[in-house]
Amino acid sequence: MQQNLNNLEAVALPLFRKGHVPIIGEWIALPLIHLAGSAKPGDAAWEEVQYPVAHRILEKCDAVLRITGASKGADEDVRIAKERGLKIYYRIEDVPNAE
């Protein structure tokens, strides 16, 4: 899980430099999960917060950058983003500069 977060954070600054405000769900979810009393990933408090945070973020964002690597959560985010008509990028190089 930490390696996935490291991989996500590795593209945050390049996205910012393109004029975007990168949001990683864990930046919001992890403190809330802690406050909810989670003792381990997958427990009730973790489930209450982790994926709902990502899904709520998708209601407010313009696009998704799906980086490489296996992640059921990221695959679900892409599915939801597509349903909402959001643009999905798979390479940082393909993300346009913000206007």
C-alpha cells in the first residue's frame, strides 16, 4: 500500500507543474480512517472511508491519471470516471497543460 502511495505521489508534482491540482484519495482518506478508529486495512472503519472518499473526489474532478500497476481500487475509480464522462489518461505525458 505504501509503495502504491509513493507511486501516486511521484506524479503529483509533475501534474502540479502542468497547472493542475493533483488529488490523491489517500491524502484525504488516511487521516479520516485514523479518526474513524481503523486498526487495519479492510476493517469496518477503513471500508467506511477509503473508497467512498475516492468516489466523492471523482464527483469533483476533471480527469483521472491512471498510473501503471495493479490496483482494484484504481480500476474501480477508472470505471466510475468513465461512467461520469471524465477523461482518463494513462501517461503523464498525455495530460495537457491546464489553461
